[in-house]
Amino acid sequence: MAQGFLRARRPKAPRTIISSKNTTPRCVTGWFCCFVLESQTNVWYGFGMKRTNDNTRELIYQFVRERLLRGDPPSVREVQAALGFRATQSAQEHLDGLVEEGRLIRLPGRSRGYRLPSENPPAFVPLVGRVHAGPLTTAFEEIEGYLPVQTRKSSSELFALRVRGDSMIDAGILHGDVIIVRKQTTANSGEIIVALVGDEATVKRLRIHGDVIELCPENHTMFPIIVDSEDLRILGKIIEVRRYLESSHSAAGEE
């Protein structure tokens, strides 16, 4: 995935440019260059072209597309900075042109509202902080970013959390994983939920035995937490687990 774009000048014949990560790619005289660092191979890839109105728009499209594919929609100001425009109006005009051409769609009322058109476009759900798969911990609700999720549900019905702790390892939920949660206030016994007990949040498997409610870890070294129904608030049910093997693959503000 692309991690950044870089402006430079290049020789008179456009060609693909490849260099190692530790070698800053450079060009000289006469051409506009756009470079992308491919994180898996640590190789810079680039292309160059004479700066015209048409290929400037193409560069903007490629920049926006790369950002959208990794779940990080850019703002107009970020497009302005990436292409070196002096004013946001120039970037806005090109973005509007891409929308008119049908290459992008724009969601009204959002500063990062550009999306790629498709039959089933992803919903972007908020990553709202961290939750413990372990001892209870205070819940965080600051939005760190947004993640693309393929779903038929409205994005307002979903949210994402980053897991801390190892109480759910036997269920395949590890420390550092990101969980996608469907908002709901009830759940069946046996389902994995995000729950609030008082003002503290945790990820556990719900077990109901008559009047006894347990929040059960999936780790044989840990014991269930017995809670009073009046103190328990179910935030939602986990519907997806994501794992990033390298920090460079993190998206939407993830560490």
C-alpha cells in the first residue's frame, strides 16, 4: 500500500523509477514525478509526466484512490499538500471534476467524504479507542480514525475497537487486534460481546445461567466475572476480527 506521495523533477523521458527505501528517489529537469513507497518490499515506485491539467487530475485520482484503498480518505487540504497547490480551491476543482466524470463519489456533509464508486461500496466505521480483553478498564470513546467494512448495515450501526489483553486468545482474539462491533443492547448466551460494567468496558463471552450473568474469558488461566444485571450494559456483538502483522499496514490512525 502507498504510504506517501512526493513531488520532484525528472528527466525528459518518462519511465518507472525504482530505488531502495534508504535511497531518496530524485528526478531532474522538466517533469513532474509522483513516488509511492510500497511497504511490503520497501521499494519506491514512481512515474513522471509533463504537468498539464489532465494529468494533474490523474495524479489526484491516484493519490485519492490509494488513500481510499487503505481506509484513510483524504481531506481537500491533504490533496492540496500532496500535489503542491497554493490554494485548496485548485484541489477542490479537480476533485469536483473527478466526481463529474464518475471516477469518485462524494458523500455530502463530510470533510473526508470522497469514495470510489462500486456496486457495494464499503462503509467507513469509526475506530473509537481501546477495550480490554482482560481485567475491566475504563472505556475510551475518542475517534482515532475510520475503517472500511463491507456490510449491508448502515455505518451508524457499527464501530471498531482495538483490543488490549489476552483473555480471549482461545477465541482467536489477540492483543492488538481490531474488532468490528455491531451495536445492540441485547445478546444471546454464548455470544462474544463488548460490555460496560459501570463505567468500564471489556470483551467477553456472555453466559447466562438462570439469574446468574457471567462475562467469561476464553483463556484457561482466567476466571469468569459475575455481574449484576443492573450494572451490565451491552454495547454490541463482535462480528469481525482484524489483525495487522506489521505496523505499516495499520489504517485510519491505528498504531
